[in-house]
Amino acid sequence: MHELGVVLEVIKTVENFAKENKLTEVDTIVLQIGELSSMIPKYVEACYPAAVDGTMMEETKLQIEILPGNAICKECDNIFNLIKNNGECPNCCNKNYDLLGGKEFMIKEIIAY
């Protein structure tokens, strides 16, 4: 489970941001995870409590937004979800596409006081 290592890095990044900006308390961290990324949201949620244990982030909440894995068909320019359509354009049944999004993993927002 590589999620724990990545979440530990997120916690370090947010702690450094909080210290640099003299924030006394971080309430919520909002992550965006693409549905085509190598990160599995339920594993991120599962390891989060262990990652923040004993840190200044211990009382923070985690919010995850899932970003769709969308593509555009190179034949008909239809935009479609790769997962829901098994990598095939539902309009023309072509499997030749350009990826538009879905591999992201980023800190979208830090809600602090």
C-alpha cells in the first residue's frame, strides 16, 4: 500500500505550509484524486488517521474529491468517461483517444484558522 507513504508526504507538506504561514490550526485538508491515478481513495482514507497520529494535524479532517477519467475521441471529438465506457468511445466505438484528466493527485485546499 503506497498510499501511506504519499499521505505522509501530504501531511509534511501541509505542516510546512502551516508553519510558514503561522497557522495555528488546520481544520480540513481537501485532496483531489483522479479515478485513473494510482491512488485508491478508500486506502487514503484508511491510512490517514495513522499518518496524522502524533502530529499537529492529528485533529484535521480529510475530504476527498474524485476527478473523472475523461478522454476525447480522436475520431468524433466526443468526450467520454474511460472507466464507464471501458476505454471505448460510446459514440463511434473507437478506442483511439486523448486523455483529458483523471490521473491527478493534489492538495486542492487547506482550511485553517
